[in-house]
Amino acid sequence: MADTDTAAGVKSARRAVELLEAFGADHAWLSLTDLHHHTGIPRSSLHGLLRTLRDVGWIESDEAGTRFRLGVRALICGTAYLDRDPVMPYATDALERLRDQIGYTCHFARLNGPDIVYLQTRESRTSAHLVSRVGRTLPAHATALGKALLTELADDELIAVLPKQLSALTELTITDREALRSELAFIRERGYATERGQSSADVACVAAVVPYRIPGTDAMSCSIPAEKGTDSELRRVGALLRAVAQDLSQQLRRAGIR
């Protein structure tokens, strides 16, 4: 009986996590039908799980109680992750210095499986339309940040981490695995990654790994309005970004952060 109870508890916990991830992947209010479609969890189980998550503040419902979204406790836990990460104060300072030097919106992100997650952003003082929220997740193969970090992986690790089908965010996103492999080889030689319109049609990006870990897990990037993303500008930003990332890496290592 004890083993059965344990198995049921583990199953419920896994389903609760699946629900929270479904909410995290969708900005809209989600109905019971939406959640069944996203997760495959039976409707009979969804009722109890949703009620429990709502009661403890992880999700909230609309007035009718038929649609749901993430609650404030999700934000509290997400903020706690950043608060406890010793890298963040150093990364924030580096982003602010980089933004002030270069004038563009700057990001700090971490590789999480096949995706990158934005951990810090410092917006350009002049380009209000280039907004990327903390916690945003994008496919690594479609972003300069992700491609910079994918170069840190050996071939077998790359095969294991990438999905079988590479999704397209725009018509320019690289979705052919061999084409991606060729670009990663070029990025390794150059020392920074670039992309134009592969993750967003009106933005060019440059990114460099912060190599305080082996393999690197974190990277910094600059988002540049497409009309300003000339080859010479990408080279200029790439050189500066690589220098700032190296300096940040040295600071982290001196502080004993790995």
C-alpha cells in the first residue's frame, strides 16, 4: 500500500509540474480543455490539480472559475532563483556597462537543454521596441545567444540536446542540422555568434559566451535594430562583447564562482 501511495504521489507531482510548465509556455488564460490538450492529463484529474494549485497561490482563475493562469507564487519562486545565483550581481553590472558603452539592449542568458532562458536584460535607452523579458525562453538554435552556447558542446552532446526537428521562429531560422553544424564551426573560430532576423524579423543579434565554466552555460548578447545591423556594426559589437564577456568571466573566477 505504501508503494502504491508513493507512486500516486509522484505521478501527481509530475502532473502538477507539467501543468505549471504549460502555463509558463502560454501567455493566455487557459481552460480545462486547453490544458488537457497541452498536457494529456485526464480532465477528471485536472479538476483536483487545478483546485490545489489555485488554493496555494501557484495559479489563479477568472471570475467564472473556468480559465486559469500563473499566480503570484510562481513569480516569487522565479525571483528567488535569480536572488540566490551568485553570478547575477556581476552579470547585471556587466550588462549595464555594456549597454552604456554600446547603446543597444543587452541580455544575459543560460542554456537549459535545447533552449536559452533570459536571466537579465538591460534595455536600450533609445530603442523602446526591443523588449525581452526575464524568464523568456527561446530555442537555442534560433538565437545568437543559443548558438554561441551550442559551440561549447561536443558533437555527441549536441546531438543529444537538439530536438529532432528544429523549429523555425522566422523564415530565416536555420532548421537544417548540417547547416547549423557548419555555422557553429564558424562561430567557434570567430569567437562570437551573430544572426539577422532568425529569431525576430526586425532584429539582429550578437552574442558571446561567458567562459567561467567548462563547458560554458551562460552568454551575453546585444540586440540591434535590423536597419543598423550592418556587417561592420556586427563586427564592432562582437569584438566589444567578447571583451566584456571575457572580463566578466575573470571576475567570476576570481570570486570563486563556478
